[in-house]
Amino acid sequence: MLRHYTKHSPGEKFRQVHTPETEGVWTHAEQPSDDELDQVVKMHQLDANIISDLRDAYELPRVEYSQKALYVFLRAAQRTKHGEVISMPVLAVIAPHAYITLTSTNSVAEGKIIDALHRDARSDDKGALLLSTFAAITADYEALIHRTGRYIKDIGRRLRTHEVNNADFVHFVTIEDNLNEYHSNLAGMHAVADRLKENAHGIFSQRDCEALDDLTLYIDQLTTAVSSHSQSVTSIRNAYSTIANNTLNMRMKTLTVLTVLIALPNVFYGMYGMNVPLPFEKEPWAYGAIVLFTVLLIFLVYSLAKRFRVF
């Protein structure tokens, strides 16, 4: 559904209007239908081919200028109930008489954009509206990245207390996919910010250009955080692999020693089980002596194994 907003003075709030004005209107639509896209194209004389790219779920961030309008594609991210992060394209258009935001997801609501907007901005301040849209989408990435970082730290903490299970490392596959999603989208949005900073069409004010510089630094910080989390995942996996191998080696050594200790008594018990004459076979104390000897031999072998750090 298309929703239209206006704000004519710094002191007032954005208000929704049912009939869009000819100047200074902000049009917003979440998951618009084909008819609504056609309506936007006709209302503002936009490039229909570029608008149709919103239907491509894999559309990458980019900037285009056509028919006196600036088209900016971004990617908004959201987390599913299974922990996966998916991203969908968002199109922001600065037309000669309006600002339009069209989203393929419901995660970019008008309230987020308004919250990221400075108080003095009006609905005809199209450059500020574009930057607030950019900032709102980037803020969602920050929240998702911090959540991913907290989960990775929790895994590292539980690794030290041996509370990690195989399900955690299976979930690491999802975590790495999420980190790759963050990195690729942020890299594309960084390139978009660099293009916008050129201000080739004179759309942005000096204040907007300074905000773009801040936004670029913001994206750089998030990209650094993503790289750091990726290294943490690799370190945790390597640490767990080393611990697992060391534990396996210790268990194999222990089983080997136990096998030797169990086999020693059988040597003597087997001899006295043979149907041949043996020393002391008719003595009543022979059984106790053999048991005592084997127990002492087991303790001797065990002590030597501990001394030479066999296990």
C-alpha cells in the first residue's frame, strides 16, 4: 500500500496524507504490488525498467541517474526465526518533486527512517531523507552484527567450561553465512556511499556531504566488526579441533594402558589353566601368591607409565 507523508516546518511532525501533494511529498511502500509500482512510475515520471529491478531479490546496491531522478538501491537485512539473516533490496528515489522509498521487506518501516532523520528536516529535504533511509538500514546491520558477536562470545565462554556441543558448531555454518551476508552487503553499500559523496548532480547540501562521510566511517566500523567476528569463529573452531584431537589422543593412551594392565593377569591365569605340570600347582597358597604378584605387577606397570608420561 502506498502511503504519502508531508512535513512543511521543523516544528511539526510527519503527517500522512491520502492525496499526495505536487511538491515536497514522501511516498513509502512496503512490498508494493505491480499496480502500485506502475502508479508510482506514472505519478512521478520514473524509469519503469529501473523500478522493476526491485522485484529482483538478488539486486545489489548501486546508484543510477535517469530522467532527472536519482535511484539508489540498498539491501535491508533481517533475521529469520531459524537464525538465518536474509537481505532484500530497498529502492530510494529522489525525483524532482518527491522522495520515494520502495522496499521488498517489511523491516524498513517509516518510523525507522523518521527516527534517523534530524529534527529540522522537512519532507522536501530529499537528500536528508535519503541519508536517513541509508542510516536506518545500516543501523539494522549494526544490531544484527552485535547479536551475532554476542553469540560467538557465548560459544567461546562455554568452550572454556567444556559446555559446547556439536549443535553449536553446526550452527556456526549459519553464523558464517550471516557474516558473509553482512560483509558483501556492507561492501556494496560502502561503494554506494562513495558514489553519493561525489554529489555529481548537486542534490546534497554541505551538511548532507558531512553526514555521508560519517556514514562511510560507520560502515567501515561495521565491516571491521564483521571481520573480527569471522576471525573469532575461525579461532574457536581451531581451538575446538585441537582440544578434540588432544582428548582423543589421551583416551587412546588410556585405553592402551588399560588393555595392557588387563592382559597382564591373563598371562599367569592362562598358564595355570593349562593341563601341564607347573611349579607350586599343588600348594594351597599358590592362588593367593599369583593374585598378589599380578596386582603388584599391575601397580608397577602403572607407576612406570605415569612416570614416563605415557598417559
